[in-house]
Amino acid sequence: MRIGELAERTGASPRLLRYYEQHGLITAERSPNGYRHFGEDDVARVGRVRDLLEAGIPIKIIKLILPCLSGGEDIHFPVPDPGLLAQLEEQRDRMTRKAECVLKNRDAIAAYLDRVRGPAEPARD
DNA sequence: CTTCTGACA
DNA sequence: TGTCAGTA
């Protein structure tokens, strides 16, 4: 399929898909006219890239773990490379700190809501 | 009409 | 990221 269809099916704009390809997050074959050509599996791949990006993981790290994603959400490293592990440990710690920050602010907002709206309203969480 | 590359806000 | 230009 061409970039337009992949864009429709993934929710990512063609502009963004070209950006992903430019940074090695996805690969595309080229038609003689220069048009990018993607496969069915790229729909899922783009989805995974977007999930990782949404989690705040830098493209640099995504490129490292993307080839280790086997269709599912699981990650596996056949031959753990020291350098790779170090970068992933660093990323894990950043994510931990970010998660703590998010939780902290969520609790603050929840507490605020409880005070102004009153404990009577559930609708939270 | 769709896509491509490069560039600018 | 969106969008504009000038093509293929």
C-alpha cells in the first residue's frame, strides 16, 4: 500500500510516516515512480512506534528495541549487548521517574477535585 | 489526483 | 508537524 493508505489505517499523517522512515523507525520499498510502498505488517509496526513514542521513549531507544519486538508487546534479546543494556537501564530509570511524576500530579489533581467538587462525586480515576 | 523532496513558520 | 512549491 502507498503512504496515503498507511496513514489512514494508522492515524499518522503521511508527513509523520516519512519522518519515521527518515529516522529508521520504519522501512519502505520504492516503486519506479519513487512512491513509498508498505506492507500489511507496517500497520502494526507503526502502531508500536506510536505507542513507544507516546510513552516518551526517544527515537534513538526505539530504534534499539524495535527489532526486538516479536509481533506482540513482549521484548526479547537473544544476545544481550552490554552497551544496549546500559542504555535500556538508563531509559528504564527515566521512565520510572516520569511515572512517579505523573502519579504525583494525578493525585494532586484528584485531591483538588475532591475539595472543589466535594467527595460526593465519584467519576474519577 | 497522489506522492516526493526540501524548506519555512 | 503542517503546509507550500514544483514535479513525476
